[in-house]
Amino acid sequence: MREHFEWFMKKIIENHHAEIAPTLAENEERWYSSFFGVYHPQKTGQVRVIFDSSAQHHGISLNSVLFKGPDLNNSLLGILLTFRKDRAAVAADICQTDNDMTKDIIDYRMKVNVFSNKPSPAVAINGLQRTAEVGAHRHGDDTFHFVERHFYIDDGLMFLPSVT
């Protein structure tokens, strides 16, 4: 498990998803998010790290002080019902340690949307929709309409009349 968490930390730093947190000034606070690993039964060599934004300290969690944001999701039932209307399927999915007590502790902060935070669905969907909207001016409307009508969180499902 240790090497899986080390690989995860290495990847989020290499991909610029996290950075070393700046030194705190006097009277500043820092919140720490606990996390844990989950293994898929068929992918035992790969850990999925879950940030626990609902974990409480003195009765307060990060999620308890964040606003949820608007529900920007398409209806899952609507997507699934339209998924079967044509012959060709299209599916899309948007991708992504132990302490050494002899070393100093280094605090990192996330630079990307953390999916366990209460507003993360609204943040992710808004970002995806705005990116598709801006891209439509350059690449045409097809991708924008695919994102707007056929995505549920980070998964796109659509059927087409043919594969050509």
C-alpha cells in the first residue's frame, strides 16, 4: 500500500495537481484533509485516493462550511434513455504514503477540484461546460452539444445512427 500512495503523491505533484503550501503567517490557519485509499477488487495494484472532506474536527468539517452550488448535472435517466435510441455507442470518461519520521513534514495544497468537496460536482460540470463552450468557437458545436446534452458528471454516453 505504501508504494501505491507514494505513486499517487508523485503523480499529483508531477501533474501540478498539488503544490507545496506556503509558510503560514502569524494568526493564519490551515485546514488539513484526511484521505484514505480504496482498491477495486480487479485492480489491486492501483489505489484510488479519497479525500474525506466530511471528516470532522471539533464538530466542523470542510464540507459543512462550503456551499454546494447549483445542480448542473444532466438527468442520468434522460442520458440512459437516449443512449439506446441509435445503433452506434459513444462513451467518454474524463481522467486522473507513509511518513518517514526522519524527514521534515511538507504540507501540500491542492490546485485542482477535490471531488469529495460539497461543491465539486458544480465546479467540475461548470468547468467542463465552459471549456466546451469556448472550444465551440474554435472547433464547432458538435463537442459542445455532446458535453451539454450527454454528460453526467465526468462520463459521456451517446448513440449515433452509424459508426461513420
